[in-house]
Amino acid sequence: MSEKPLVISAPEPRSLDLIFSDDARTALHERYDIFECEAHEVATLSDHVLGEARYIIGQPPLDGAALAKLKSLRCIFNVESNLFLNMPYDEVFRRGIHVVTTGAVFAEPVAELGLGLALDLARSFTDADLLFREGKELWGGDGNGSARLLSGSEIGIIGFGDLGRALNRLLSGFRAKVRVFDPWQPASTLRDQGVEPANVETVLSQSDTVFVVASATSENQGFLGRESFASMRKGAAFILLSRAGVVDFEALMDAVRAGHIVAASDVFPEEPLALDHPVRTLPGFLRSAHRAGALDIAFKRMGDMVLEDMALLDQGLPPLKAKRAERETVSRMRSKPVTRN
């Protein structure tokens, strides 16, 4: 019998090949015995496998009976990025089992794409290029009728987790006034990051550009609606990067259709989006097919993060690279799981 710790691998929709580089996967197999299976099979594995497992890569559904058999389990590594309501968290925490998510790897790539969308909305790169292809380009100032600067402007960020912080770092070079709304963050924490704490009404009404990077929770479903968009400055930009569930998407389209604001989104109410969905042809709306974070370098960082935290846990230390689920907030998470990488 191997003396290496046992790891149950059920990382759907990811795969070990996706999230581990060749070197990292070699290290994983050198240090651990890997038992691969489908997520729905984990709870029905043999008592021996469940009893020996030290780690789970993935967040398969687990009931109380399965948890009782996972006597050696120390950590569940969610590599999808959204924490699922598929296990009795109270019992998980009572037993001292960590549940962590590697979602922070997406913060930097999503922030970069978000900045690109903001610049596009401010300077109309995409529309200008399409006109050029058609031989209808507008030269010089004639092509800048609605152009504006991001530099020195007023910017609002709704949500200030890993993604909000990454976005704020990118924005630092634009000398903008940045206001942030995040009810889960102390005001002093926001000030320490060089941003001004504000309520959501101020962020919406006093910003030239609004970035929405808040996770979907039980408390904020559709909380940005018609009144929210009506309160924004005429011509302001609204950029949705986290989850479509936090906005009334029909109201957002109506605000863009009316010419009150422009918008961009990397996420949509249904994905893939229906071919006849009206947002596909809506002028003033930039579209990105939930691709902001899906870079190979981000996926490979997941594997590195998992290996580093396993090494800490093997020493009896807490995980530090991945973000730990908190007992006070984990049950409030409502982001839809992704179905493709």
C-alpha cells in the first residue's frame, strides 16, 4: 500500500490537464496518490477511499453520510471558482475541514479585459474599426464625437474582492477618482486601498464609468435595476464583469437602447446566449462571451495554488494561497456554476 496521501480528483468542469502544467502535474503525482472520478460518484466511493482521502480537488456534492466517512479529509479545493450549496457547511466547518476556492486566479485577466472594454466604450475602437472595414470611417475629430478620457475621470466600482482590487491597481495610472460600494468591506479597508467608500447611489450617480465586479449573493439578485440606470450620468459607461444575476438585464438593455448610457458585459443571463437575443444587435452595447478570465495562464495558476496550499496543509498549517470559504457568507453565494472552460 502506498504511503502517499490520497487525493480524490473530481474537478469538473475543469480537468487536471487544464489546471496543472506538465511539471506541476508530475509533482502532484510524485507527492500524492490520485483517485480520479466524476463529481457525482464521490459520495458513493468505497469506505476505504473516502476514509483515506486527505484532499478533494473539485467540489462534489456531499451529504452528511459521505462526510462522516471522510475521516481524513483536510481540504476541499474548489477549482471552478463559485462556491456551491451542495454540502452541509456547518458540519464541514465543525470538523475543521477547509473549503477553498482558486477563483483569485481570474482577477487579473478579468480586470485587464474590463479595462479594455472601458477604453473601448470611451474611444469607440470597435465601432471605428467596423466603419473602417466598410469604407465609412470618420477621420480625426469627426470620429470623436462621443469620445472621452478615462484619465482624470470619476470611476465607480461595485464590489471590492480580488477582482475589484485587481481592477483598482490597473486604474491607478489613470489618476481617476475611484469610489467603491461594497457592504462586506469596512470603510477603513477601502481607504487603505486608496479608494473612497460610498453608497451605491453615489457610485452610480457620480461616476463616468461604473464597473460591476460583485459576486452574486442571496442579497443582491437583480439589485441594479431601472432606477439604478436612470440615476447614472447621461453617456456614462456601465461594465458588467462578475455575474449577470446582480442586474436586471432587461432594464440595462432598455437604458442603453434609450441612449442614456453605454454598456459592456462579459456575462449574460443565459450562456450560451440565444442567437435571437436582442442584446446581440443592440447599438451602444459591447459584448464579450464570458472569456475574460479563461486564459491558460490563469488555469495553470490554479494548479500551482493547489500544490502550494497542500504543502502547507501537509505541515499542519492553514491554506494561504486559495481563498477560504467563510461560515458567515458561504451560504449566501448564488453565482451560477460555469459549464465550460
